[in-house]
Amino acid sequence: MDAQEILKRYAAGQRDFSHVSLIRVCLTNANLVGAHLVGAQLIGADLRGTKLTEAHLSQARLNQTKLADTEMIKACLTDAEMIDSDLSGADLRGADLSGADLSWANLGGADLRGTNLRGTNLRGADLRGANLTGVDLRETKLEGANLREAYLDESELPEATERYTEDVEQFRG
């Protein structure tokens, strides 16, 4: 399946694209609200500006995918692989990223308010300027993550965060 085919089927009312292979596909600024892409292969895809609100992407492979400025409000991304992906400026409010692997991902300026990050791997991730207000990060892997200028008001941080507390404390409310 290619980009045109998925957009054509979506326009015709189809929403289930589970386990589809769309490697390196270009779907910039597409409207895929509520799409089911469970287990989909989207490695290296260009999804910048795409609307994926309430989409189901659990266990999807989104490694090295361009997701900058994507709208993923209340999206389900449980156990998704998003290693080295660009989610800068993405709107992930209320999304479920539990168990997802976002190691080395760019989440700079992303809105993660109300996001479930339980068991999420954010090792080496760039979270500069990300809004993590009220997010529980206690079971999140944050080693090597860049939290400079991240908004952490009312957030719960792991106890092992002391080694970079100097960078974190200045951004708490």
C-alpha cells in the first residue's frame, strides 16, 4: 500500500490499516484522525503535520519517522517503537505512550500534558522546552535525556533523577 492508496481508503471510510507496511511513505499534513495503525511499519515515514488524534498505533514501528508538528491528541502508542524519531512540536496531550521506546527521539517543544509515560524509554531523548506538566515520570527511563527548559510543574520525577536535578529543579513551578 502506498500513500495515495491509504488516503483514498481513509476518504472512503476505512479506518483499519493495522499491520500495514508504509516504510518511508510521505503523508505530510494528512488527516488520519481515528485511524487504526496497530503494528504498522512506518519506519522512516514523513508524517509531519499529520492529524492522528485518537489514532491507534500500539506496537507500531515508527523508528526514524518525521512526526514534527503532528497532532496526536489522545493517540494510543502503547509499546510503539519510535527510536530516533522527530516529534518536535508534536501535540501529544492525553496520549498513551506506556511501554513505548522513544530513545534518542526529539521531543523538543512537544506538548505532553496528561500523557501516560509509564514504562516509557526516553533515554537520550531531547525534551528541551517540552511541556510535561502533571506527567508522572517515576517509571520512565530518563538516563541521558535533555530536560533543559522543559516544563515540569506538578510532575513526578524518578528518585534516580538526582544526578540531573540541577537542570530540572530550575524549571519546576
